[in-house]
Amino acid sequence: MSAQTPAQAELASLLVDTLNLEDVSAADIDPGAPLFGDGLGLDSIDALELALAISKTYGFQLRSDNEDNRRIFGSLAALSEHIEQNRTV
């Protein structure tokens, strides 16, 4: 597991808090591991909740019709990078 950057650690905390992941510590989320399926095990409802939290926290919307969503939500590192490129707050 690679170390989280400060931005990834902040996002990991948001992810754990938003989705009430009781058995997961934010620090234990591998930045390169998949968030969905075999990785962290998130599902489409989790993606919607996370997108809403990201919108409120970082000031931009993740659109459900974005064809890059699989890549964007692929891992903590990919999602964090997308947020850093698009955040307004």
C-alpha cells in the first residue's frame, strides 16, 4: 500500500464519514486500490452519496452522465486527482 497524500487523506476521511464505513479506517484505504467491486466494495448508491458529499465539500458536481466516471471513481488516488483539478473551494 502506498502512502496517502494530504488531499487523499482528507478525501478518505470524507468517504468513511459519508458512507458510515464502520469497519474501515480512512488511513487504511490504499490510494491505488479499487473503490468499487473487489476493492473497498462500494456500490452505485455509495457513488451517489459520495458525489453529493463531494459537491458540498469541494464546490463542483460530478455528473452521472460523464463517460469518465469509471476512471474518476476508479481509486482514491484517481478521485482525489479529479477533485484537485476541479475544486472551487
